[in-house]
Amino acid sequence: MLSVGLRHPPPFARHATRHATPRPRQRRTFFTSAMQVLSDQFLDLAVAIPYPASLPAYSATIILVTVASRLILTVPFSVWAKKAQWKTEDEILPRMQTIAPKIAQEARKKMAREGVKGSKEELNAIYSKRFNEAAQAERKKLLSKHGVSPTLIMAVPALAQLPVFVFSSLVFSGLTQPPSVLDSETFLTLTSLVNPDPTATVPVVIGLITLANVESSKWFISDVQKNRQEKVEKWNAEKRAQGHTVIEPQKLVQNVLRVMSVGRILIAAVVPGAVEIYWLASASFGLVQTWIFDWISYQRDRKRRPPPPISATSKPLRMI
């Protein structure tokens, strides 16, 4: 049976306990001083907020701080990346679709002027290589013109979240070092915020939410996105059949995240309960954020006209 807040003492008792049992002195550095300040502020905040008596104050404050930190420190970067992605879809991809026949025609004319000869397979391979090189060069020009970088679109949200995630995990872990007032509070299946979940329920939920964040990308998908993905998969299959190595960063990242979802279960099973609550709140926030962005993208694609198809005489572009 789940227990919530059965053991947390009155606010004044918690506040008195914190100041009556000082932690052993350690050599102070800027990092440890910053962590101590944040820890004290967190405990003061948990005492100051007038929670109902039935609500576990420290657990609720961990969730509150998690949501606030994500909204302030990470969501702006995610919004920037999403807008950059939409700019790519609205301005760069349609332009590439439009000029693809011209690139294909110029590649064929250049081969004819140079008198390139060979078997049908050899000519197709030469044509495909030249077409892709010219298309990629034009794509880079368009990306530079619009100030868009696919690498930054993928990397910035993760790089912005990582320092916040690591530092917050260290702060909440530090709060559980004895003597800790967090030992007096329970939450869900956690018998104490200082110890790991004895039932491993919270770690499993964390892993499932992380996995859902990866797999839910298929839940909100418009016909435009579906057709685009089908074309990309067909083009990649053709490239592999020709002996080319095709790297798909998005699928690579998804596979890594799938493995990480299992790894998070194993790690979460041994960290303090306070850290488990933070990870659970952060993963839930990330899942909701993904749903919102995917739903907005779905609505945009439904209202947007599909881009003109690539000419049947041209070779596909390895992009998107």
C-alpha cells in the first residue's frame, strides 16, 4: 500500500532539526559553498510554503523546483530548437524540393559535356554522387543564409539540460547526507527520502517514462511527416542497396535513449529517494513537453500545404 507523508514532522520541528544538527565541517570550495547555499534555500523554501498537512513538504518542493528550473533554464532552448526546425521545414526543405530538378538537369548536362562513359550502373553511381554533392552544397548555403544548423538543433536542448540535471541531482543527493531531515518523510513507495525505493517501483516508472518519451514521437504525426519519413526510408534503402553507408542521426539518438531508459532504472534503484523524485519529475516534465511540441507540429503540418514532389528524374536527397 502506498504511503504519502506519514512521517514528516511539523514545519517548525523540521526547521529546528536542521539548525540543531549541523553537518560535519568540510573544506569549502566554490562548488561546495554553492551547493550548501542552495541546500539551505531549498530547506527554507520547503518550510515557508504553506502546504496542506497531508502533503509531504520536501517531496512537493522537489517537484516544484524541478518544474520551475525546467521552465526557466531549459525550455527556452527547446523552444529555440523547435522554431529552428520549423524554419527548416517551412523555408529550406520546400526550396530544396523546388531546385532538385534543376540540380539533376545540370548534373546530367555536365556528364554529357565531359563524355562520361560506362555501364548503366556506373553512370547511375556517378550521377547519384554528383547530384548529392551539388544538393548538399546548395543545402549548406540555404542553412547558412537562414542561420540554421541541424547539429545545433539536436545538441542545444540536451546540452542545456545536462548541467541542470547533474547539478540538481548532486544538490538533492547532498541533502540526504546524514544527519538529514529528509529521513523523516515518505512519498509513494519511498519509505524515506534518504534511502532508495525498496520496491524499485519509482525507478521502473522513471525508465518507462523515459522510454515513452522516445516512442511517443510516432503518436502525433501528420500525413506530411509520414510521407516525408517514408521517402527518407526509401531513399536510404536505395543508398544501402548501392553499397553506400547511410547514417541516420535521429534513429541513432533514439536507440541510445532506449538503452538509457534501461540504464536509468538500474541507477535510480540505488540513488536516494530525493534524487528519484527529482528524476521522476524531470522525466515527466520532458514527456509532457515532447507531447506539446509534437501536437503543435502536428497542427502546423495539417494546415500547411505539402511541398511539391521531387522530380522522378532526380535522385533523392539525404536530408531532413
